[in-house]
Amino acid sequence: MSDVPLPRNEVPLHRLYNHYSELPGSVLVLYTAALCILGMSYLFAMLYLFHTYSGRDGNVMTLTYDDLVIAYAGSGKGSRIESALRGPMSSMLPKEEASAIVSWAQKGADRPTYETFIRPAIEKRCMTCHDGSNPHLANLDGYDNIKKVTEQDTGADVFTLVRVSHIHLFGITFVFFVMGTVFGHAYVRPVWIKYLVMGLPFVCLAIDVSSWYMVKIYHPFAWVTMSAGALMGLCFATMWFTSMYQMWIGRTPKMVSERAADDNRVIG
């Protein structure tokens, strides 16, 4: 390396650090393909998240604090089937049929009305998915099963949260491990920002998942859930755009070029 003093806040390049410009073209193609697929996956995940949670408070156009409180802690006044029909399942039934089922649930969910009207509607509209074959979906086959979802809505039960928690913890950890591996080749100064962007998603993930359970105890933890999710998304976007820009558009940083010249490296 040159003996020229480093600018203030500059950190010398680690001997094992390689900028994108120092990687083979095959690795850049692999990284780019991975980033494109992960970017699409994250976008669809956000759309699915919005579809799943928005509308529980009656406004289907936005995802709000109240939507998350109802999802995790329940509405405190309606039933599970009412929350579903007014939220994520609102488009699955004609409005008049959905209103009739909600009204039936609110009046006590009597068996005679179930046999004459509710059962035919459920069998026609819902049994394709809710026949009991999928343990992750409510079983609506028969009066005894549907009676359970007409009880007061208390939100997602603990075992459902445990199931979703382990899926998120395993899956999202690998997503940000891949993102961090690619972003690790980026040239970012001051370097502490790079460390923060790489490490913060894992902290946010742990806080996000933990807050689901806390919302059931103290509703304002829904703000923690929203904030942690937003920070994860911001870090994902920062790593994605920075990596793509430096791989294909940005110039090779001066320090990398000087090191390559001193070490007689070939850049490209």
C-alpha cells in the first residue's frame, strides 16, 4: 500500500476484502441473479403481508396499527370468522353472503340457521381450502368446527405464532445472510454504516418476532412490530441498490485501485 496518509474517517482495506471490481465476472452474474430473485421475493412478501393483515379495522386500503393489534390480540368484540370475512377473506364471498354469516355468528351461531343457510354457503365458497386437510387453516367442516370460529376473536393463538416464528426466523435469517454476503463486497464509508446495515436486520428480526407475542399482552407493541419490519425493509433496500450499483454502474473506489496497483492485481 501507499504511505500517503488516509483521509479522516477512512479505514484501511482489510487484506481479505475484495471489491466487486476484483471479483470474477461469473461471481457478479451469480450475485446479480440472486439479488434479482430475492428482490422479487421480498416484493411479493410485502404484497402478501398487506393482503393478509390490511382491512381488519375496516379500511382495506391501508395497513394500520389497529390491523396488527386485531391480528395478534384479536378485536375483543367480534369472532374469528367475522374478522376474517371483514379482512383477508373479504373477497372470497359475495358481500351479502358474508354479511349474513357475520350476522349469524353475532346472534349466537344457532344450528338450525346453520343447516338451512350457512352450511350450503360454506360448502360452496370455503370448503376447497377449509376442509380440514390443511392444519394451518381453520377447519369449517361441520357445525362443531365452525362453531369454534364464531367465538370471540382473540387473535392468533400462541401455537400459530410459534409455527410462524420458526419459519420467519429460519427463512429471513438466510435471506439476510445472502444479502450480507453480497453487500460485504461493497465499498461503504464510514465503515460503521456498513456494519450497521448488515447487522441491524438480524436484531430487527428478533425484535419483530418477539413483539408478536407482546402485542397480545400490551397492544402498543404493535408499533414495535411495524418499526422493526420497516427497518428490515430499509436495510434490504440499501444493500440491494448499493450492491447492484457498485457491481455494474459505479466506478472502482480509489483505495481499491491503488491497492490493486501496488499488489499488481488485475481488476475486472
